[in-house]
Amino acid sequence: MEEELKLENQLCFSIYTASRLITRMYGKYLDKLDLTYLQYIVMMVLWENEIISVKTLGEKLYLDSGTLSPLLKKLENKKLISKKRNDNDERIVEVIISEKGKNLKNLAADIPENLFRDTGFSAEEYFKVKEITDGFIKKHL
Amino acid sequence: MEEELKLENQLCFSIYTASRLITRMYGKYLDKLDLTYLQYIVMMVLWENEIISVKTLGEKLYLDSGTLSPLLKKLENKKLISKKRNDNDERIVEVIISEKGKNLKNLAADIPENLFRDTGFSAEEYFKVKEITDGFIKKHL
DNA sequence: TAAAATTAAATTGTATACAATTTATTATAA
DNA sequence: TTATAATAAATTGTATACAATTTAATTTTA
């Protein structure tokens, strides 16, 4: 049979599986914070930008309102964010991090180093894969 | 602010984004075959193994019956597979590829090379990332 | 400036992922 | 050999992804 149609030869499947595995690894730390992985990366954006529109948030995460709208509702229910329509343009919804949301950052401070340790990537592997995947993303999005 | 909690510094986010982007790229080819990415990788396993239990299939894809059961129902509805309980152990469900499922392989034959071209990875990048992610998966699953 | 086009979110509908539970069957042990 | 444990799928419930549509607001244009 053609080697090309074998599952084991697909880079796509390796990346897909690695991504799911890493997301599961986050669970160990994020469960304590009552966050999912996606909620965590949204909070990460908000720790860098205390106010951000849904559109800009979506551009940073490459996600649309179909994914973000229900997710932001959950973060709002947890009192980690609030939402407010922009005064000058009512179409725009601004997401605003709350004090509770800001405080969560301290509890999350150790997660990157814990994950790096848990994944077991060498620094070289880490930066090599990141360089290649970031180049790929930049080229196509 | 700590560099470690910046989104742009997370390898995890790069892999997560790359994985989603690649899955979207498959759409262009898989839509013509009326397959989703997950359905495609299940078919890929069946092109290599014409009969396989749900359990073994799950071990190859690192997916459980919660994901596979509804997916296999869809493939059954499309007449690409059939299912049969094992005679010796009624707990086991065998997934059997149909003639229609086998024929689909011809239509899918060009997908790997098309994807490789579309992603724009060099051969070196392709194998480097695959080597590292496969090592990671093997270590943790 | 009023109609048409565009934009930003939200909503709808479909398809994963995955933890947890349930059901049915088989294997094991008291 | 019967109660118990273990196994394999299916089911349930929650949380993404994402295409397509809808709604509301703003811009553009005829």
C-alpha cells in the first residue's frame, strides 16, 4: 500500500495528537483554577490587555465569535470579566478583566514552567518546534 | 510582566493553533469526499486494517468510545463501514470497512501530497517537527 | 440623504473531545 | 458456582471549533 496514506506517516496526525495531549496536561493545573484550556488562553490575553474587543481577541486567538461568545459568557458568569458596548461604535463589545480575573494571574504564574517540565521537551526541541509552527501559522493566517 | 505568561511565548498555543489550521486546510479536499478530518483518519486506519475493534481503533487514535461511537454511527450511515459484535466476545464491536469505503481510498490518494504542498513545510521542517512530536506522544501515551 | 453594503456579535447547527456513568458481557475469586 | 471484578461500548453532559445565518449598528454610495 502507498506509504503516503498510512496514519503513522502523517505529520498532521502527530500535531493533532500532540495538541490534544498537551491540552489534557493543562487540566491538572487548570482544574484547580476552574478554567478550561481555552478559558486560560483568553485570560492570558486579558492579563496582557485589560480591555480588548471581541474582534481583536478573536484575531489574537484565530477564533470567531461563534466560539468566543459562549466562552465569554462563561467567564462573565465566573466574574472574571465584564462586557461593555463601545460608546463610539455600539457594534463593538469590549471585554474587561475584573479584579478577580487579575488576581487569578498569581495563581497561574507557575503553570508555564510546570507544563514545560511535564512535557519533557528539551529547550532545543521546544524552540525548534515553536519556530517552525509559528512560521507556518504566520504564513497562512 | 513575566514573559512566561505571555501568549506569544507558549509553544502549546502554537501547536494548538497549527493543529486547527491544518485541520481547516484538509477541509478543501475532504469536503469533496463528504468527510471530516476525524472521519478521514478513521478511514485511514481502516484502509490499513479492514476489520478492527473499536477498542483497538481508539488505541491507534488515542480516542475513547465517547468520541468514536457517534462518529462510527455517521460512517455507518454513509455506508462506509458496518459494525458487528465479535462472536467469541460479545462486548467487542468490530468495525468493518465496506466496498464503498475501500473505493474512497482512490479518491483520497492525492490528499497527503496536496496537504504537504499546501502547508509549505520543507522536508526538513516536516520531519523535524514530526520526530519531536512523535517522541513526545510516545513518552506520554 | 436614503438605500445598499459592510462590520461586529450573537445565534444556530453540526462535529468533535473527553470525563463520568451506564449497560452488557466476560473473567476471576471466594 | 455464584458473587465480584474487570472489560468494551454506548450514553450523558459539558466545552470547544467553525460554517452559516441573523441582528444591530455604522459606512458607503448612488
